[in-house]
Amino acid sequence: MIKNKLKSKYSDVKISIFLLTSIIVVFLLYVTNIIKSIPCQKNLLSNFYSNFFHIEITHLISNIIGLYALSRIERNIGIKKFIKLIILILLFNSVFETILYMLFPNMLCSIGISGILYGLITYEICTNKEIDYVLIIYIFSNIMIPYKNVSISSHIIGSISGIIISKIKI
């Protein structure tokens, strides 16, 4: 009975679970030195890979919580549309970040799934009929109050990508 409840609760968020599993596996591979370097070559492929990298447990946990909270988007729009949304956010973020690194080569390397989460947040804000002030405050507080050793470029790029993608029919 418990197994059926868990299965039904999580069967409609398969992509969120896949993303969650991916970032945990990559984190474990990094902390056990199986993966020895962070993808910070500042090219398109490296920028794509860096979305799945976390080097500190607190960063990983905060992104896990964010991904869990935002898995409702997958539940609301369905798996096919959510896959398209994630792919578009990943592509937009990776391309735009690569362009920024070309323009500003000394810019900090961005790692973590935060850019995707910010894209999901702004997509949800732009496509919902009701305004979620908590999400808006969360975005602006995290963008306007930088943390030590945190590149906010992926947060800003993700936020912009969510807004742009919300205007496209996916």
C-alpha cells in the first residue's frame, strides 16, 4: 500500500526525479574524486555540463529543495512539455553563458542547477494567472544579495530564459 502511494505520488514527476538523481550522482562522483575537475573551460559543452555540478553539500541541498518545490511545474504542465521546457532552458543558459564568457573572460565560472531553477521560477511566474510574490521576492533577493563565491550570472540568465520561453508556445 505504501509502495503504491509513493509510486502514484512520484510517477508524474519523472523528469524532476531524473534531474535530482543526476545532480546527486555527479556530486558523489566529484567528492569521491572519480570526477577530478569542475567543467569550467567556459565553452558551450562545459557550460552545459556545469549545470549538473555541485561541489558543496549546502549548494546541493538548496538546489534539491528548490527542484523538489518546482517539480509541481512538471505535474501541472505534463512530462512532454516539461522536457521541452528543461531542454530550452538548458540550451538558452548554456549558449548565453558561453557568449558572456567570450565578452567577459574573467567572469566566475557558474556551476549548479540554479540557472535551470531560476528559469523554471520565472516561467511559472510568467505563465500563471496569479502572482506568487514569494517567488518574486526569492528571485530578487538572491540576485540582488550576492553570496561569497557564487556566480549570480546563471541566476540572472536562468531568470531571463524563463521569461523568454514563457512567451514561446512550447
